[in-house]
Amino acid sequence: MKTSWWPKLTALSLALCAGLAHADERESLEALRQTTLGLINALVEKGVISRDAADAMVKQAQAKHASPAQAAATTTAPTAEAKPVQRIPYVSDAMKAQIRNEVKEEVLTQARAERWGVPNASAAWTDRIKVDGDFRFRYQSDHAGSKNTPAYNYLASEDLNDGTIRAADFASYLSGNSGVATGSTTDNRNRERIRLRLGITAKVADEVGVGVRLATGSTADRVSTNQTLGQSFNKYPLLVDRAFVRLTPVDGVDVLAGRFPNPWFSTDMVWSENLNFEGLATTARWEEPEASFVPFATVGAFPLREESPPTRGGRWLYGAQAGASWVPAERTRLKFGVAYYQYKNLAGRQDQDYSLSGSTFSPGATYGQYEYGAGLRQKGNTLFETNPASPSNLAPVWGLAYQFKPLVLTASAEFTHFSPYSLLLSAEFVKNTGFDKADFQRRSGLNLDPGGKDKGYQLKAAFGAAEVREPGQWQGVVSYRYLGSDAVLDAFNDSDLGLGGTNVQGYTIGFTYGLFRNTSLGMRYLSSRTIDSPINDQFEPNAQYRVNSLQVDLNVRF
């Protein structure tokens, strides 16, 4: 075996053999000899070299010493006039210590790298498997505006101008119109929440990788992994948050299949940072060595509901994005992208698959297939009753008033001229190209204007550490969002500002400080209010909903 420490070990052995003849240094050289032999024995015990190789090493060092020493240090046979003369190479204490320390350090480095003494361990295994995660403890306080329209005033469907609304859960739509809303507009709320995420990624081959992540949360909330405390010490579910395979058939091309992280360059105005996508996505990057301009493109197809003919049609989300990252100067990084998304079979339609016989209501096999259900929506999108002719004591089935085909422009910039601090800027603009009132009237059978807005934008600035990882690092953030009711689907965007959804405008101020390595304390204040009436623009145009939230987070990464 050839290693970098072999020549030094040989040199040390030579020094040992040569020094054995020096009477004044016998004690120190004996210690040096024992140290060297100990290192050689350790290599044998770890399986690095065999016992035969170790013995040969010692003999070789002794032989290399003896041959030149006899030639240089011994004269011809002694005579009466001359005594034998022996010349001993001198090795200083400093050189002996240097050789000993270098050999020791390099052996220990190799031991750590090859994980000597760890059963079944190999560097290849640790390179292929990666485990990471994070834990967050959050205190959250939500304060409703004092002038919010009470939920009990959100009256039954027949009073809401043919049943259009933007916050169905604030309305009294329980069975029989009991007057009890399923959501509150006036109650404050204080709670403690935790979030735990644990991920494993494995490199199967150079072209294949697999990822799995578990997380707290619930199966009914796809945009949050928070678990609220106060469940009488009950246990919490840990769900499969991600499960995917990543293929890299050629350099610069990644194919994701399964349930995987957000493949789009975006902000949380359109896609929540906690949202994972299900389906198939492909990203290609055209990157040349030392290139400052790198174009990219992403396409994807994601099933939202499986098709079960003839009772239910399938629902899909399709998307495509093109953009580039650019480094125009040494301390400036830019990135921009344009994306187009389209939802298939998600818009509501008038549902006539039922029959009435007196007060008896009989739904057909396809009844309810156009519903935008409570388990999917947050709030903000304009909805209408898909079953307006059903009995008044029957809860309405809500459908989306508009189709969703959002066009999204996203840009970000990072400036590191203020080292060790960075200035991070981002901006995003969205317009729903499927916002068509005439199309709504054709699908719903209603001759009315449901109102709403089809545009939105967000601006964000952060200053400090690009990422708070070390103690003493910090970052301050401020952002502003204006998001019209029907600019994006409210099911998948941020769940914090305004407690989630669209039809919201407001700002966020935050600060994060590093306490220890990978441990930080953060605080955010979020203030928001609705843009349009959360009921509708005809029945109660002045209705409003405001909420201010305070979040204090202790984050730990591992």
C-alpha cells in the first residue's frame, strides 16, 4: 500500500535505527521507537496493512540504515595505531518531533476519512445517503379587526344575489340555515404550534436519486405543516410530505416524478412555501463553463383529482416556465422567469343532475362534480352556487366563478456589495388570463356580474445574512402584497397573510437572529385587509375583513 505517510514513516524508522547507536539519546529514541511501532501495530489492527507487511517495513528500514552506515561509518580493520571510527547521523529533537507529528496527523486523518473502527461503515455509503430536517416552535397571535363584518350577517344563499360569495366559510350555511357560521370574522386567537420535517435523500446512481420527507400537519391542509398544541397531550400524526424519484438522463436535465418540492421559480404569493407538487416535472438548464448567463425551462403536469367516468371527470394543473439566471457583475446576481399555468375541469358549472318531487331531493350520479370543496379552498376566490334550484334547507354546492389561467412574471436580485451583508430583492406580478365574465355567465346560467379582480403583485426586500446559519447573523425582511380575488387559485398560495387565500392586501415585517449554529429566533408581524367585499359586490359591497398576526419562531435545522 502506498500512502502519503509511508516516506515519512520510513524516514522516522531510519532516524530510529541511526539514533540507537547514540548513547546520550538512548532514552528519547527508545520512546520514539515505541511510538513508531505503536503506529505500525495500529495499522495492522485496523486492517490497513498485514502483519507480514509491517514486519517487512521494519526490516526494510533497518536494512536501509545498515548498508550506508557500514560504508560510511566503519573503517578498515583496526590497527594498534588507530581505533575504529563510527560516524552517527544526527537527527535533532525538532526534526524527530516534526516527523512524529506529521505521521500521526496523516494516519488520524485517514482513519477519520475511512471510518476505522465503525462496523459496516464506508465513505461511499455516507456520500450516497443524506439525512436532514428542521424543527420549529411558534407562538402565533391573530387579532381580528374591530370593524369586521360579523359572520352571522353572511346570510343564507337566497339572500346573496343568487348565491355568489368570496368567503363561504364565514356564511351561515350549515344544514337548515341554522345561523351558525363555519368560520369566524371577529374572534381573536392565540396558539402555540410546532413543525417537524425529516427528510432522506439517496443517490442510487449518478443519474438516479430518491427522496422521502415526513412532516407534521394534517391531510386536509396542503399549504401548512403546522401542528397546533393543546390537544390534551394527544399524539400528533407524521405524514408523508414528499416521495419522489429524480432522474438526470443528461447533464443539465432533471426529471421529477412523484410528490416533490416546488419545481417553479416563484414566491409564496402564487405557491405556498409548504406546498409540494404531485405528478411529473422536467427542468432543463443550458449552462456553459464560466457562463454568466444560464437559461432554464420547466414544464409539468399534475393531477388534482383522478378521473372516474362517468361520475367524475379528472382535474389537472399544467404549467410551463422559461427564464434565466444572470451574473452581470462580480457581486450581483439576477434571476427572472415567466410562467403560464392552466387548470383543467376546475371551473364551476350549473349542476342539473338532480330531481325534485315535492320536498324530496334526489341527486344523480354526477351531482356535485363541479364543486370547489371546503377541503380544497382557503378564501378569496369568487364562488357561485352550482345547484341554485335545490331546496332552501339544502347546503349549497360551491363552484369557481372563473377559470384560472394565470400568467406570472417573477424576478429576484442579490447584491453582496456590503459584505458580510447581502441585499435581496424580489418581485412578482400575476394576471389571470381566464378571468372572463361572459364565460362565467355561460357556465353558471346566471345573468349577473360576479365582480372580482384578476391581478396581483408582491414586492419584497431583505437585508443582512443571505441565510441565518451562524450565531450573531441576522436578517431583516419587509414585503407588501396586493392580490385580487381571482388572480390565482386560493387553494395553493400562502396561508399566513390574512390567514390565507386571495382578495387580500397588506404588509409583513420580520427579523431573524442566529442564536447558535443552525438555531435562530425570528419574529414576524403581518397586517392585512380584504380588497373587495368578502360577500359579494351586489348584496353587501362594504363588508370587510381585517386581521393582524404576530409570529415568534424558534427554528432549529439539523
